[in-house]
Amino acid sequence: MCAGDRMAFVDDRTRLLLMHFVSTCWLLKRSGVAAGIIVATTNASFCICLASVPARENNMKRLLCLLFLLSFGIPRFVTASDSLKSAQLMPESTIVFAEIDSPKAIIDLVLKHPLREQVENLPEIRALLNGPQMEQAKLPLGLFEAQLGMHWDEAVAAITHGGLCVGVDRDMEGFVVLSQADKLQTLVKLRKFIFQLVPGASTENTPGNPVRKREYKGVKSYEIGGTTIAALGTTLLVTNKRALAERVMDLHLESGQECLATQPRFQAALQQRGEASAAWGYFDMVAMRDRETFAAMTAGKTDNIVAEFLLGGLLSTLQHTPYGVLNLEATAQRVAVSVSVPQDADWAGELREYYFGPGGKGSAPAPLQLEHTLFTVVAYRDMSQMWLRAGDLMTESANDDLAQADTQLTTFFSGKDFGEDILGSLGPQMQLIAVRQDLEDVLPRPAIKLPAFALVFQMKDPETTKREFRRVFQSFIGFLNVVGAMEGNPQFDLDMEQHGDAQLVTATYVPDQGEESSTKAKINFNFSPAVAFQGDRFVLSSTTQLARQIANIPKTQAAPTPGLNAAVRLHADALQRVLADNQAQLVAQNMLEEGNSKEEAEAAIGLLLQGMTFFRESSVKLGTTDGNLNLRLELQLAKEHPGE
């Protein structure tokens, strides 16, 4: 078959999928939209990655790309019986196991997604897809379809008809890929396609043949550059270790042997496979802790206070938990990944009680609900206990730095101990909120417009804490005025106000004479810092307006979610507006850093802003339920393009 005949296999449906994948990758590169990686993942068009390997490179790389991408689709739902069947062919020393089904369902999901057409119709994407990258992707795809004799998505469905799984073996330090095809003839065609990519390859052990034919207990296999490929009936076996291939063949030929499916930890993990999961994975944490590198990562001590704040409780759990389970969910509106590990509150002990609370019952507060919210962060952390126990929680060098900081902070707070008196006056429930500022009617107006943000705490002794924090805030503003005067910055004007039942102490920049109506003021004018005291609520805000907005929210707005330890939520619409507010500055920055012309920079930033309208929000949640510690990451897509 000539190249022209092969190209005939590439129809409009394939072109649309290729366009979607290439355009998403370009969007990531040019505009840095991290969320776009989800779209790229769900394409599952494996021959594109194959095409990215230049012809001059070793053809073995093409083979590895193919095998990797065959295992990269997001499947239909898997069942426990399917998982056990697959695990029966995995050695008992398997420490990582991941199972997926055919990528056909997710390919159909992408092709029929309501946002696909809008993405492809972006002018910048259209221009890109008429370039050489698209042409480069067509040839290997045509070769693949020609050899398999069917459209590429039908071929992938046939190769992975009964599911696909991947395992990593601890003892032999190798990997195994198993793919259940619809029939043996499909695997024969696939083998011929792979051999086409390897110059001089044949099925016989002839001189100069880069493929070595082997046989073990009647099972034929082919070794190409250290990678073994075999057909176990209609199951494709791929592994990088010959001994591992023979172990899998033994399990295939003789049932009833020790294997992954017979391991108690795997059996327990299988019960936590989500019913709505598109794919799932298992990790043997006991075996992983035996590895020197992993043991060092979970040694129990961190090297800075921020890492301890974020990860301390996770380290305590990873030191004891027997296994981990990963579940992946995908629909037209969202993609979610969750990781669960068994947890016992006693594992944290008194040392890290600050992280989960007494008996592991601590809960983060409900996030505040404000208009134009950019992001919210809520968490349960007893910062006073964390600070006071730092000597046992952190490394020696980190404690040296912390001791120096503690001395300086104690001086700043007029001799009061920072860990015991200052942090100890605040409750463990805290949150950070950021909102887009509406500066349209504000003068002077800063040229660069930043979001406003605020920290919200609960005071244990409101009357005492209010007096102390009010004094400290006023002293701090005075200090900033002294430093600002030396550096030529505008000065703050202090004030106090009563807003409902809240008392506010505010600071506002005084513009220089003649700058009162400026629309290109210094970045300083994004800030009008304030502290607010409302009952037992304490607010430290970057702007007076945000402090007032928070004071307007009833304290009984919502109760904490039981078991929720921490959560982050980012709203894409507000982020898009914040970037749009600073579009001129972003264009100038792009021209400076990327060396683009003004037109090119405007196109890149415009694409970034348009791309963000395809997303709704993203979130990360950490919590405990039913004896498990759960980490969930979720990306929600827009149901339809706002411009449609």
C-alpha cells in the first residue's frame, strides 16, 4: 500500500480528534493553562504521540510510545471480577497495579463533547492545525490503520476489548502490561505493525535480526531491545524483564498459584474501588516503605514550617498505612482523581494532633461565599501546637531558622511568645479567601490590578485578643510608614470605623498631590489593609472593602463539613476576569519575555483568556471518612461556551 492509500484511512473524525489534541498541547505551551492537560489526557489518540518521535530516532522509542498510549485510555466502568481476573496474572510481588478498560468510551466522549467545536474554531487553533504538526501525525496513524484494517478507534477497541492493566514488580524491578484483545488475529496484526517500525525485523532468529524469538513452555515471545512481547491466548503481554514474562506465563498456564489476587492487602483495596470509577489503581504501601528512597521521603520530619503545615499529617499516615487506592472518574462535565489510604487517628499521636484534631475529629470551617470569589482555602490546623512542637516535627536546620524567626516575632509582639500567646489565641479553624476587585470607580486606580485577599480566624478570648491585635496592627502600619517614607512610597492614613457589629481598624494610602485622579497609579493602591473584629471572628484583610464584605456575612452561614480537613477551590470565571483586567500588562510581559511582536502577544494572551472560559472551577479536598484518609482533585468544565 502506498503512502497515499494509507492517508485515505484518515477521515474527518480522526482529523477532528487530532486537531483537538494538538490544539490543547499548543494552548498549554503558549498560554500555560494547566487545566488544559485534562483535555489533552482525555483525547487518548495514541498515534499522535507515536508521530512525535522523529523518524531518525530509534524505532524502539516508537514501540514504547505505542505500548504506553495503548494503556492510556480512560475506560468504561470496571468490575471487581474483572480486576481479580487481571490480578491473577500478576506476580505476588506486584507493588503497583492499575486497571483500565477500552479508551473507546472516552474517545467518543471527546468527539461528542459540547465544547469541542468551539475549541477547534478558535482562529489561533485553526492556524496551528494547518501546520506541519498535523501532517506529521497523519502518517503513522495511516500505517496503523492500514495494518489493522480498521479505523484507529475501532482498532484500539479491538486490542483492549477485555480491558487493560499495568503492574510494577518489586522483586524483579520491572513492569507488566496486559491487554485483552477481542481475538488472536488482532494481536497478530498488531505484531506485524510493530515489526514494520523496526528495520530488519522478522519472526525468525536470522543474522542481523533485531528481534529475538523465544519459547517458554510452549508460549512464543519476541524480544525487541529488552522488551518482551507475547500472546497468552488473546491477551497481549508486554514487559521489560524476561524473567517477569516467564512468571506471568506460569500464572497463565497454571491457575491456583500465589499471585497478586491472593494478597490480603490487594483484596482489601479492591473493596474500595469506586463504583463510578473509570479506572482504578492499587499501591502496596508496606512494600514501598521497604524501598530506601520512599522510606526517606516519609521519614517523618520536614525541612520547613510550610511543608509541615501542608503535609505533616500525611507523613504520619504514610508511615503506617498498608495500601493506597486511586480512582479516576470522567464525564463530559468533570474529571476527578481521588486517592484513599486507610488511616487511624492514633498514628498521628499527640505530635501531630494539630493536623487532624483530638481523636482525628477536627473539621475545616465552611468557606465564605462572596461575589467574584477567585479562590478559597479552608483548613483545620492548630498552629500554636505545631509551632510549639516544631523541635520534634522538623529537621535540625529548619529548627535553627525557626528559633531565629521566633525571637524576631517575640520582639515584634512586645515580648509575647509567638507560639503560645499569639498563635495560641486563635482557634484551629482558618481560611483564606481572594476576590476580584472592582476598581472601575476607584481613584487613584492602579495600573496593575491585584485581587483582594483576607485571612479569617476564630479568637479564643475575643476581648483580650482584640486589644492586642489592634495595637499590633497600628504599630505595624506606623512601621510601614517610616520605611515607605525612606523609599519614596505613599503613606498610610489610619482610621477606625464601626460596621454593623464589627469594629474595623483601617489604613488607606494617601496619594501624592496631583495624583488623586490617576488611572495609572502605583501597585500600592491595590491595598487598603484592615483588621476586623466581629464577635469571635478575626479578619486580616488586604483591603477595607473586603473586610466590610466579610463582616456582612452572618456567622451562622454554614456549618463545617464533618471529616473535611482542608479544601481549596479555584473559580475559573473570576480568574479569567482578573487576567482580563490586566490584559495590557500581560501583553507587554509576553513581548518582553517571549520576544513576540505586539500582535503575537495579543493573540497568545487572547487565546489564554478564551481558553479559560471552557472551565468552571477546580478543587482539592483532604478529609477522613470511614477510617480512610481521602485526597480528591476535581476539574469541572463549562457545560457550554459562554459566548454561544
